[in-house]
Amino acid sequence: MADTPLRLLIIGAHPDDADYSAGGLAALYRAAGHVVKMISMTNGGAGHHVTAGPELVRRRRAEAAASGQVIGATYDVLDNPDGGLLPTLEVRATVIHMIRTFKPDLLLTHRPNDYHPDHRYTSQLVQDAAYLVTVPAVVPEAPHLMRDPVIAYLPDDFQKPYPFSPSVAVDVGSVMDKIADMLHCHTSQFYEWLAYNHAYLEQVPADDKARREFMLLQTQKRLRPRADKYRSLLVETYGPQRGAAVEYAEFFEGCEYGAPLDAEARARLFPFAR
Ligand SMILES: [Zn+2]
């Protein structure tokens, strides 16, 4: 176990974004005795084709909590409307308050260019908070931080105005089952809404055990091409032998508005990437 536990905060827009994009890193952090908190900026109340509103919000809160429990992390789901998040001063103050309260060593969020407005505004809110968390006169009721956390972006495949360019690679092969266990908790999403929205409902198995296998397979299909795409960074990180052999990996890109994700920060915050 770690002497001084690191603190990882993942702020996503929806109640499955944090674990979807950084579930492996979160699982590795927890396995090493570090502290992990995941946050959804919205209540998830628009993420379904049959139900919506309070009933869906209750369901998604329970799914997020269950996902966090898989690795022993907390998962907070805020009350902002799904599909209606705005980067207001009020929400910015909430984000500043949350960051100051949790005091993350590493803070992950979406990139500012993304198909979903909730993702874009979540990114903007975190970016807007990045410097202000150190300014005492802003949100004075929450004691300011002396230093910015390291901030990094979650991966995506959007190309414009510039493509995701990872600074860090993490071999998540040892925790693929944990990632699948976490995502398996989001029944309303991966087996219902997203399956409907992305037209793969007929591929979703009926029983729980088969669904869990389906989830692992889907996660492998998603993460394997990414490992190949950024193979050179894996080789740079893990050396030629292991770097060439890594099957599944997560990648993160340093954000210029946080503390620098330099060699020292990479060694400290990603100690298993060696
Ligand atoms: Zn999302």
C-alpha cells in the first residue's frame, strides 16, 4: 500500500464517462491504495429512450455508486440537467469547491472539443477552475489550494481542431475484468440506451453472465486499437519488449492549465507505468 496515498479525481459529464474512459487507471490507483473519486456533472436524466427524469436519475445514481464500489471509489452524481449543462459562474463555483475539497494530485476531464455539449462544458468548467482554485478571493468559503493539481484530458477520437495527443500511456491489461465489472453496472446505458442509440440492441445478450462477457469483449475491442495507435508511447513508457506486447491501454493528454505533466509528475502519478 502507498505511504502517502495519491488522490485521483475524474470529472465526467455523465454517470458513466469517468469509468468508461479511465476505469483502468482508477482500478490501478485503488489497487495501489490510492484514493479515487469520480464525479458526473449531470444527473444522467436524459440517457434513455423509454424512461427519463427522476426515475432514470435514481437508477443512474445507483449504477454509478455500484460501479465505484467495484474498486472502492466514490462516485458523485450532481443535479445539473443531462443534455443541459452550461458553464455558468454558479456551476464553476461548484467545480472550484469540489476540487478544493478533494485536493486531487491528478484531475482528469474531457477535452474541450467533443461531440457532446455536456462534455465540452464539463471541460470548460474544469479549465476555468484550473487557475482559480489557487485564488483565495474566488469562492472564499472553500480554502484555496496552494498549487494546481496536474490536469489531463480523457481520450477521444475527434480530429478537429487537433487530435488527442497522449502524454501518458497506462497498460490496463491486468485490470480489464475490473473495467468490465464497472461498466457492467451501467445496465441502463450499455445494454439499453446506448445499445438503442447506436443500433446494437439485438446483440445484447439477455442474461447477466453473458452480458458481462459481452462487456469485456466490447472493452477489449475498444482499447486494443488504441494501444496499437499509440504503440510508440507504450514502447517509450514500458521499454521495447513489454511496450510491444501491451494489448490494452488507456491514454491521457496533459492540460496546459494545470501543473505540468512533466517527467517528475509522470513518475509520481503513474508509478505503475514502468
Ligand atoms: Zn458522456
